[in-house]
Amino acid sequence: MSDLYQQAKKHFENKLPFVLYSKPNETVAVGIFQKDDSLHFATDFTEVGFVFAPFEGKDFVVLPEKESEIYIENYVMTPNKSTANSIAEANTSAKENFEELVQKGVDTIREGDFKKVVLSRKESVVLEQIDIFLLFQKLLSAYPAAFKYCFFHPKIGLWLGATPEQLLKVSNDHIKTVALAGTQVYHEGEITWENKEQEEQQFVTEFILDGLKNYVAEQTISEPYTFRAGNIVHIKTDIEARLQNQEDLGMIIKILHPTPAVCGLPKKEAKEFILKNEGYDREYYSGFLGELNKNFAKGQEQDSDLFVNLRCMKVENKTANLFIGCGITKDSIPEKEFLETVNKSLTMKNILG
């Protein structure tokens, strides 16, 4: 076992906070190991460390660099033997409940309360045993293009994930973000997108551009394109710009989070609907996480690399709680949306085996 995993195992046994992570298309794993079990929070986003933020609320947890030991390790990609297109089963009551929730969302959109809402559900998988470090290694192999992580804090819990969605990348005054929407199961040949999905993508892009306009200059926007994340594909648009003032980073994070891809549009009304109707606490699902003000592998200051916490699970004893959602517009069909959550659940179920 490598030094990185030995340290992680020791920290986990001693109930001390840590994170292991690897960035998209890189073969470097970083470990940040906090020396005590204190809970630290980002107040103005000038902190240096690893941030782990919830969907709702202002308690953005940070593992601060100055309170932690940092380990950096290269790894070799090993082929993953996952059954990427296996069919996931879900119980009947979960299906009925979610379809009812989606129908309520569609009705509310048609009444004109908002244009889009992202609705989600939690699914629990009970296993005989869970080796979290093996799960993390499986994530590294199965999803090279995603941000892979294993995060633990005794006051928050144990989370793992492989997210395809960047919230914000900052390098000095240069920022990058993405608009991501629509979901299909990947298949060979041409991928075609329905109007509903293209419209949803346009909503997301416009929201981001509108939010950023007072803080950035020199915006460049790509054409929408199909982006593959494991066994599913999305429509993606890349957005780049120059930050007018470095001190606006915290403001930009608050404008972007939660994104329309995990909440809806207009954001305030969609979020109120989610909190009132979803019927469970998302916790850190659809929050964000990543490097704050430092690229640890390269030692570069003032670099932030933040991702939306999608395709994730919270592990409690021998239960893996999976979080899955989908974007709802006026044309959504409840049965199809439920099927989309089933397809998305495969990202984590393949890892659980």
C-alpha cells in the first residue's frame, strides 16, 4: 500500500478529516490530511485549501493547507472491469414517488412559476462490506475524464464521487466555467438532442453569462457540443473570461452556486420548490468541492479548481446512499425522467459492483 493510502487509512481509523482526489485527465492523486478534527469554514474565499460546500446553506467547509499535511502521488491507470451499460433496477415506490414529484414540477412550470427545476432522489444500496480506498481506486480507473474524490470529516461523514461538471476554474485572473445540460446513455454513432434538451442547455448558458457580466471582461463562448462522462453524455458549452478583480472570486462562486444544472431557473423560485417538495436533505450532493487558491500538485498559488458534486454517494456503515437528479422543463415526461436517474445511478453502482 502506498504512503498516500497508508496515511488515508490511518486518518480514517483515527477519525481525522482528509480528502483524496484526482483531477480530470490527470494521473496524479493528491491527499490533504488535516491534523485535528476541527471544522473550518470558508468565509471570504481567500482561504487556501480544499473546499467542500453543501447544496444549501453557507457553511462551506475547508481543509486548510496550513492545518494539514499534503501528499502527492502519481498512479498508473488500470483497466476497469465495470459493466458500464448494465441495467439498474429501482423499486416501485421510488419510481412512483419520483414521477409524482416530476409531474408536480412540470405543472408548476406550466403555471409560470419558473422555467426549469432540477429534481433529485436518494437511493440506498446495502453491501456486505465497503472498502472505501478500493472504491476510490476504481473511480480513478473508471472515470478518467471526471474529478474523482474521497472526502471524510467526522462531523460531516464520508463521501465519494466522480463528477463531470466544472463549477469554476481560476488561474490568476483567467476563469473558465461550463454550461452542462441534457443526459443520454452513451451509444456508438451520432448522438441527437431533442429541443427540450437544447432549450435547457440554452437556459443554463444564458444564466451564467448574465451572472458574470459585471465581474468579467473578454468573454469567449464555445458552440454547444456533446460531452461523454462514463456511460452517459451531456450537452456542454465552455465559457472563458478575464476576472476584473481577484477579490470578486467569492462573489462569482455565490453567483454560480447552485448552478441551473443542479437547481433550476430562475434560481430563487426553483430552489424554494426543491426545498419544499423534494422530501429529503441533499446535504453535499449538488454542492461544490475542490482546490481553493492553490494547485497542490503543481504548487501554483491563486489557482482554484472547483467542481459540482454530482455522481456521488455518502457511505454510512455498510450503506451507500446514492444521489441522482435530472432537469425538468415544461416538456418533461415523468417516466423518462425517472429512467434518466436510473441511468445516472450506474456511475456509482458500477463502482460498488
